[in-house]
Amino acid sequence: MQLQFIGVDPDSDIDESPTAWVDLESADIVIQSYTADDVTRAQCAQHNAPGHAEHIPDHESVIRVPARLVPILREACDAAERAKL
């Protein structure tokens, strides 16, 4: 796996750093961010996609991405598209 660093939340402290990368081999976007609390996880499970079980699989996580990271995610999406070319 070869990760390309895209960006970090510009307003985060040194110990808190929501970050985005792109895996250049698979074009997956990799995100480090805040772990969602139990209330958020429960809401996500209750409002899951139609036809899906009302739970979060053990191999998946719910994360909360700060709105400040949106421009960085847009850049990550562009990099992911370029990696797939």
C-alpha cells in the first residue's frame, strides 16, 4: 500500500489531527478522525441503508469528520480519481 498524504484539519491541535490520505494502489480514501460516540453509533445503526441490518458490523467503524475537513476530502476525492486512471 502506498499512501499519499492529502491534508490535516487546519484547526486541530497537535494531539487531534483528523487527516486524509489516498491509497494510490486501490484509490481508497483513508481517514483518521474522531471516533463517534455511542449515541451517534446508535443513530447510525437505526437509520441504516434500506434493506441492511440495523447494526454496525464489527469490521466497520463510525467516525465523525469535522466540516473543516471537507475541502481536504474534496482534494482526496480528486486524488483518488487520478489514482484510478
